[in-house]
Amino acid sequence: MLITTFGCALQGIEAIPITIEVNWLLTGKSSLIVGLPDSAVRESLERIESAFKTNGFRFPRTKLIINLAPADIRKNGTAFDLPIAIGILGASGQLEKADALVNFIIMGELSLTGAIRGIKGALPIALQAKKEPEKKLILPEENLGEAAWVEGLSVFGARQLTDIVALFAGHTQSLQTAKKNDWSHAQTAKAYPFDFSQVKGQHQAKRALEIAAAGGHHALLVGAPGAGKTMLAKRMASILPSFSYAESIETTRIYSAAGKTRNSTSLLTERPFRSPHHSISDKALIGGGALPQPGEISLAHHGVLFLDELPEFKRAVLDMLRQPLEERKISVARMGRTLEFPASFMLVAAMNPCPCGYYNHPTRQCQCAPGMVKRYLQRLSGPLLDRIDLQIEILPVEPEQMQSPAAIVSSETIRARVEKARQLQAYRMKDQTSLFCNAQLEGTLLEKSCPLDSTGRQLLSQAMEKLKLSARAYERIIKIARTIADLEGEEQITPAHLAEAIQYRSLDRDKWAL
């Protein structure tokens, strides 16, 4: 008897519909799974046989042919255990109303006792299932909360193999039904251990990071050891704007496919802050591998990627950031397929100005030999630095400022200003489904959103000539000026906004040995 069930295979962060055909042949002994299964899928028959015996079902002793179609897509992982098991039950006549399987997408891993374990990629699978409105989704109960965030989809959670058999026997209460989630109640106020109220001095740096958070701009902090670069960067998380529902779905889909969701039960409600060590490999940072997985730049999607001690990273690894910084996505080609991972992150990096750390220091003498500063900075390619919007020089805080009792603005106050600026940007981009901040403005939308008057254009032309800026830097200065105007609630970009934006190109000045 031939029975068809339906599932999904993860390809990167996308779920591809898979048809599982189970044919019970009355001749032959060995069972076979075809359709490019990996070893975990081939081993599913052993787990299924044990689960059947434990729960009183009969495993066919004659030949089974199980085909996973399309056969040219590799099937990985243990999530195919459940649809294969249900298909075998249907083919062997042990499942009532097997014809109803056409209305379900089923995924889950089986234990030897018949318990159903959680899987990776529940959210991408649910998003794919929504595209087939006639189908319902059955997942492990552990993944139910995650998939329930997909609106307009009927999702059921199962604990045991017997629960699903009971469902087809007419016992509709055997599975847990997903409850509708409310995004407004999912976001809760978080107490951050690091707050900008703890930072003394560094007013220009705090202003620059506020602009970066408000517009999603990349920032580079350059300063002497102990000046506060890492301290400032760690506090970025406390001023980032709240997740929108669309941003949260996009980011959680990546974490779900990578198996990094917390308990696999809910959406991410906080923007990610990723801080990899400088020994990281190119695949770990960018993504890829034999079975392509999202890298740190994708895990930082709609959040912050913090690279401390930037020149200590391998130059080849850093240069791989150039394309994602520009296009906000990365394409990985593996095994004849090209997978695309989103990577719309905000880069925040920190570095010393020279090997000894005291180049351009106001009170200490640089100990580096002639040419060492230039060679140190040349560890970073010019095209990479050109893609960083804000280049901020961090000077040491004076002792008087460290002991000053003056009131300091808290992260909560800064975040409120950032939220207000993002609301203006969201209104301006309301017709753009995939754009969320000023840093994403391009082409016609950039010209429409950032008109300059004659004085502003003249000021920018003078800066271009004096600092020898590229066309890319020209556009990035305009985007920063747009964000500064948003923070001040101004509709038009003024020369004052442009002047402030230009001053954040510290590494383009003559004193830096580039």
C-alpha cells in the first residue's frame, strides 16, 4: 500500500516542501530510504522500529521503500522520523483515516520510547506551511510556542507518537492546540547591567553611538587603551530600539534554523548583540560549511556585531565583511545550490590607533617606530573602513571628569530619543516592507528622503574635496545627517546636521597615517 505524508527540509534558513512516499511491498526483506538522505535520516528506521514496539504497533517485516521527494535535495537531521513513522503506520493499515494525511505537514524526532523531541527550524517550517492554507502543521510540543507566532496557521503540538495516531482516530483532544500570541505583551522591560549613566565624560562618543543606534549606522571607536571603547560598545544594547514584529520574525527565523532559540518556545524580543573573538574563522563569521549554517553576521541580523581589537582579526576574514556591509545579505554556494542569509547588522568595532596604543594621545608619547603606525592601520583595508559610517576618536577621560558628580543621561533617556527617531523613519518607509532604518536607504529612496539645499550641497562638496572622500562616503554622510535631523525632529536636513555628520569621519583626516 502506498501512503504519502508531507514535511519540510531546511536549506539554510528556508524550509522546502518535501513529499514522503511510503510503499509497503509484500516481497523482499530490507527496507530502503531514497532521495538523498543523510546518515541521521537513514538511521530513522531503527528509532521508528523501537518506538513501534514500545507502543504496541507492528513494524513491517517485508520490504519498505521510502522516497523523499524532490530527490535532488539533500535531507538532513532527525526531523523526518515522525512523518516517516506515520507513513509506515498508514501503509501497513495501522492508521485510521490515512487519507486525511494530505491535509497535514508533520515534522518531529522520535525517541526509542515513542516520545517526540524538539527540532531545529520550527519557525521556518511554520512560515512555509502558511503558504499552503489548506494544510495544518503538527510539530513537537516543545516547538509549539515558536510556531504559534505565525498568524493564520493551525498548529498542533504532540508529545507521543500515540497522540498523533489518536488524532486520526477521531480523538481531536489528543494534541495540544497553539494559543494565539500577543506581540504587545511579549515585549517586557529589561534591566541592563551596563548603562550609559555609568559613563563619565565621552560626550562626543556617546552622541555618536546614539546616532548609530537611531539610524542603524556602522561605528568604529579608535582610542588608547583604557579610554573606554569596549565599555561604550557594551552599553549599545541598552539604547537599541525595540524590536518590531517583522524584525523579530526575521531574526528568530535565523536562530531557529541554527537551533539557537531559547527552549524553542518563543520569538526573540531583544535585538541580538554578538561579540565573537578575533580568532574566529571565515565560515564562523560569514556563514557556510558543508551544511551551510548562518554565521555571526546573520545571527546579528537587526542587532549589533561587536568586533573588539579589530586589527587583530585576520585581514582575509575582515575583508569578507565588505559585501555584507553593503548589501546586508550574504550568498553561500554549496553542493550546487546557492543559499542566501540575511545580514542587516550594525557593526560596532573598537581598536587602538597603533601597536603601543598611544598615537595622537594628548599626554603620553607614542613609542612606535616610524612606519609602524601606518603598517598597523594597514591591517584594515581602505574599502572596509570606507564602509564604516562613523569613525570616532576616543580620548582619555580627565581625572576631574571621573570624579564629577554632575548628572549624566541614562540609557533609558537615550533609548527614548532613539525610539522616537526610528518612528519617524518607520513612517517615512511605511511603503517599504524590508526597510527599517536610515542606513538601509539607497537610490531613489535616498534622494527622496534626504534632499539638500544649496548651502548643504556646497558644504558637502568642500568636505569631499578636502578629505578626499569617496562617493560611498558621500552617501553615508547624508544618511547620518538624516538620522541627526530625525533625532532633533527636523523634517529637512540643514548644514548643521551635515557638519556634525562630517566630523565623525575621523580616519579621513590628514593626521591619521592611512
